[in-house]
Amino acid sequence: MSIVPAFPEVLRQILKKPVTNLFPARYLPKSITGFLNKVAAGEATINPPVALPPNFRGKITYDRDICIGCKLCVRVCPAHAIEFLPETKTVRIFVTQCIFCAQCNDVCPVTCLHMSDEFMLADTNRYSENLIVE
Amino acid sequence: MIPMITAAVLGCIGIAVYGMFFGLVLQGVDRKWAARMQARYGPPLHQPFIDIAKLLCKDNIIPKNAVKSVFNAAPVIALAASITILLYLPIGSIMPVLGGWGDIILVIYLLTVPGLAMVAGGLASGSPYATVGSQREMVTMIAYELPLAIAVVAIAWRLNAAGVADPFSLVTLAQTPVWGLVGIPGIIGLLLLMLAIAWVTPAELSRVPCDTPEAETELCGGLLVEYSGKNLALFSLSGAVKMVAMATLTVVLFLPWNLTWFIPLTGAVGIVADLAFFVLKVLLVVFFSVSLIRVGMARFRINHLVTFYWGYITLIGFTGMILLVLDAVLGMGVVA
């Protein structure tokens, strides 16, 4: 079958389970927001997204109780996404600015910064509560 | 005379609706199959309907330097011609509406009309891309007509040699499976002809690997580059109807069996059973000669396309024809 090498392969693939992950729903709903509202109301179920790989770098988390205010993360941040707050000696991280490099995680002497699994960060307001970590 | 005309008119309307509906369903099934072969889920089955509905809602944009009359007439002619083909083709055990007025030679000629309309529309749209596409479409048509004609003529000749009256009539073809009339060389010949027809189908429908005239990546859609809105919807519908016509033609030529020939069913039940069986056969044809070929291959370059059809497919067709002739000459199978 060297003339049409793809034929056996595609015929084999027709029997396999498709690899596409149908997120968030099997087919495009009439209205995405309507669908999400339905999901919130428990009337519809969302198809789960692809399982996250280990060491996934999602939205940053910050434990302000452990933080010693050393400003190392502010210095190391290549995107200048971290702001130091002198009055509380803590930091504020702007997630829209963050490039998810996790260098601050590595440099933090008390490991109060972590990358979470959360990645659904779309928002209309870049200063919304969800996108500023304090 | 009057009831006959009424029946014909009603039949035409019915066939038009059936052709468009079934064609779009076939396209949906084809997209689903293609998706599965590429390990995707694919769009919902009714996606072609959504697409057509969307196109029908949109405005027609006519380019400034287009020949307006031809540009607008081409899609209508293409769709009308595609539906006309269906009027001559039997559907399951339902005999063609205009079966008494035309034969398979007429069908072959009619099959070129949508293509010619597309060529005219492309040349009239005043775009260099469309012009190149039209020229390619003409070359493609020249390339695939010969194997198609060979297959049809060979089968009709063999039927004639077996003493079947009126071998070119579609009613005859649909009621006499040629497989039962031939010996071993004839069966090999018929298999070869079937292979040739299976390869002619994608060329006839301008699907991959023979979508050289449209060639999205090089010609931005070629023939159809300037078409939009309702005109494009008519062209898509014509393509869908043509898919039904080509698949039905293959079924009539090579798989004409009906369920009622084997299981004694009468009346409406028999007709429905035959229709279901017919749909199954059409789906089989579409799977092999549209979906599989289009997923498994890349687009031909125009010179490859001509070499492929004039060289290899015609050769396969000729071999099949010679085997059928030998079959009759050597007296194998049924000879009158």
C-alpha cells in the first residue's frame, strides 16, 4: 500500500477514540454565557478540560503570612508584575502582567509563592479582583 | 397527458427537496467520517444545514468588473442542472421521474453542466484567481470524462452482448445487475471499472485530491473566490446534490440490488426497505470514494491530475473494458 500510505492509517484511526477534548461542551452551545449560567445552576455539565501536566504553571498563589518582605521576587520578576507594598511589607502580583515563569517561586527564601493549577483567567477588566494577588 | 405532467412537476419538486436535503446530510456524514479518520470528533451532523442557512442570510457581493448576468446565472444553472440529473436516476426501487425521456448518456452530459456553470461563473467574476481556477476546472473535466465514459459504455456494451434490450436506459441498468451476467474475467473487469469510477467521483465533485480548481491555499478558492452569500449557498447546494447524483450513479451501475429482490416485502414497506438499503449503499460509496480518498490524500497538482486520470485511471478503465469484451467474446457468463 505504498501508493496510498495514509489509507491504512486513517482506516485504523476511524476505530480509535478521537483525541479531541471537547471543552467546555460537545458542540458549540448557542450562547456560551447561557451555557455557563446553566452549568452554574446545575442544569448542564461541563466537559472537564485536559488533565493538567505535573508542574503546571497556572495562576500564582501567595501566602502573605509566611512572607518576610525581602523583595527578592520583585527584583527577579522579568515582567515587573510584582509590586512591593511598604506599609504592610508584602507584595501585590498583577496576574495580567505575569508571564508565568515561576522565577519568583524559585527565588523566594520562605517559599510563600506557588503556581496553582488555575488557568481560566480571562476577564474584561485587567484589575479585577481575580487578577490581583495580594 | 395532464396527470402525467402534474406527476412530473410534483416529482421534480419532490426530487429537488430530496436532493438538497440528502446531499447536505451526506456532506454532514462525510465531514463526520473525515473527522473520525483524523481522530477528531467533527462538527454536528447538521452543520452543512447551518452553513447554508448562514450563507442564505448574507448579502451577495458582486465585483465591479464581473459580468453580472453570467456571474449571477451560473449558481442557478449549476443547482438546476444538478437537480435535473437526479430526475433521471432511480432511488431505491422508485423509478426515475423522467426515466422514459433520457438515458445514462444524458446523465453523463448533465454531470458536466454544473462544472461548466462554475467555469462560466469563474470566468465572469473578473478575478485572476477565478480565471486560473476556471481553466483548471476545464482541464480536470477533460481528464475525468474519459474514464467515466469508458465505464458506462463498457457496462452497457456487456448488457447488450448478453441480449438485454435498451442497455443505456437507467431503468434497465437498475433492474439488471451486470455482475450476474458475466464470467470470471468480466467480474475482474467490473472490479477495475468500479475502482475507476470510485476515483472519478472525487474529481467530479471537486473534492480533495481533485480540488485543484478551488485550491484554497494557492488560489484562495479559485472558481469560487468572488462568490459570497446566496450565490455561494447555491453553489454549495449544487455540490451537495451532485454528490447524491454521483453516488446514485455508482449505485445504479455497480450495486443495483434492492432488498425486495431477496426478501418478499410488498407495498409501502417494500419501498421503505429499498430506500433504507439504497441510503446504505450510497453511504458506502461516499465513504470509500469521497471521505477515505479525501482524508488519505493531498491535493494533486494540475499536471499530476491529468497524468493520473488520463494515464492510470483510463488505463484501469480500458483494462476493465477489454476484460468485459473478452468475457463476452470467450462466451463466459451470459451471451445472447
